[in-house]
Amino acid sequence: MTEGDMQMLQDAAFEMSQKAALHLSEARENQSVVPKHARPCFLPVVPALHHLSKLEKAKYNIFDDTLLEQDQLTGLLLLGRTWLTGVF
């Protein structure tokens, strides 16, 4: 892969992650209108936000090895906090 291809891929990853972050932000803002019994449907948002954060730290390089690292404890702690508080 050429340097130009790599930069285009990083730019695309940046654009997609920005769109995803915008949608997740809107979901976060509107979660108060969702009935309490339906809020567990937001649990998949927690690992998505965590992955977007890791992608940002990797400067949107989708081939960065840090994206492959399994940090299950962090994920479980985030999910647990979300489950207990009802807020992601």
C-alpha cells in the first residue's frame, strides 16, 4: 500500500468515525426520553464509543496494533457503570 493510499484510508476512517460519533452523541442526548426498561438497548454503544476512542488515539490508522489489544476489563467496567447508572 502506498503512502497516498494509507492517507486516503486514514481520512476515510476519520470521516466515518466522526459520523459515528455524531450519531452516538445524538443517542446520548436523547436517551432520557427512552423508557427505562428499554435503555439496555443502548449497551452496545459503550464498546463502540470505546473503540472510537482507541481509533482516535491511533490517529485513525486502522492497521495500528493497539486496536487489536484486548482490554476486556476496561470494557466490562464501562458496561458495568452503564448498566448501574443507566447512562452511557
